[in-house]
Amino acid sequence: MKANDLRKMSQEDLVKKEKDLREDYFKLKFQHGIRRLENSAHLSELRKDIARVQTVRTELAQAE
């Protein structure tokens, strides 16, 4: 996910996107605790995507 794509989204969409990413991250982390994942790098990708969403939300909040 690119930061430019996130900047085009509204504040409400960003909140929903962050919530969805956090749910996906939690599910994968839980699965990883039970058994091995096929692609454990996906966990770090999700963490980075969550951080990108938070960064864009902070930028929008400061711009107001």
C-alpha cells in the first residue's frame, strides 16, 4: 500500500482501513502462534501498513 493512495482517502476511510488492518494482523499473529505461516513476512508488511495509515491520519489532523 502506498502512502499517496492513503492520502487520497477520507479520515473515515482511514479509520476503517486501520481497523481492518489491525484485525488482519491479530488473526495472522494468532495463527502464527498456533502453527507456522506460509509467508511470515506478511506480518511485518501489515505492521508497516498500519504505521502508514497512522502517519497519514496524523498529517491530516495537523493540517486542520
